[in-house]
Amino acid sequence: MPRLIFLGAPGAGKGTQAKLIADFCKIPHVSTGDILRAAVANQTSLGLQAKSYMDKGDLVPDQLVVALIQERLNNSDAQKGWILDGFPRNVAQAEFLDSLLNEIDQPCDYVVNLEVPDEVLAHRMLERGRTDDTEEVIRNRLKVYREQTSPLIDFYLMRKKLTVVNGNQFMEGVAADLKKLI
């Protein structure tokens, strides 16, 4: 079963595609966004810490996210394969993840970058109607993504793990491209 990392700006469709492919392959979809939103909704200590960052459109600090990912990949259902969505977000996290995956003997098969133009991303995020998706927050999230997450593309390209998929097409087209990959 595949072990995939999905990259892409906010609104690129990572979550939607990860759910489709996870169901198709019968592997867990590990979404840091979903984990963090659940922690905020349940008002856990991690959720309360994360909320102050998320409300501004800033990234939640590495140490909070890293603990969640490590715990999740150690669960029995993740031993045969997984899709990571929203992690890693920066090169430091990618280096941590490489070490963790070597340690637990679960190498990543592909890093998929869903490419979508910024104007399409902004439109998509406004349409989803989340309370944290205001125009100001969206602009900041895209800026933060470009500054902190985009270097991951070079990181994985140099390791010959990166595959680019056109995320600016109908959902079914993106899913078909991903199924061909695996």
C-alpha cells in the first residue's frame, strides 16, 4: 500500500483528494488540519494553544504538530500505508519526518504537489465558508505558505520523491491522475 505526502497551498484540494485516495486504497488519511480543528472544537489544551495561531492564519508551531503526527503514524492502522495531508509544512518538519519514517521503517513512496494558481485558491477558500477563511486571513495563509512551505518542493525534488499533479482541474481529473500514480 502507498505512503504518500500531499503538498499544496491552502485550498489546493489536498484534503478532498487525500480522502478519495485513502478510501480507494483503504489506508488512513492523516490530516493535521482535521486533527487540529478537532482539538480546537473539543477545547483540548493543544486545541486552545493552536486556536490562537489558526485564528490569525499563522502556522501552528512545529512542536505541537510533530507530537500529533508521531502518535498517529504509530497506530496499527497506519502500518500498511497512509496519506499525510498538511504535514510537513517546512523543511525542518520534513527532515524530522524523514528521520521518523526511517526509524519506524515506513518510507514515503511519493510526495505529491497539487499545483493551483493563487486566484483559484482564494476563490475556493472563500467558497468553503469556514469562519477562519476571511479574505485577510486567506491572503496571509498564502503568503505564509509561499514563505515557509514552498521550499519543501525543492527539498523533495532533490530527493527524487516529488510528483507534480495539476490541481486546477475537475476533482475527478485530479483523482484519476493520482490513481495512475499509485
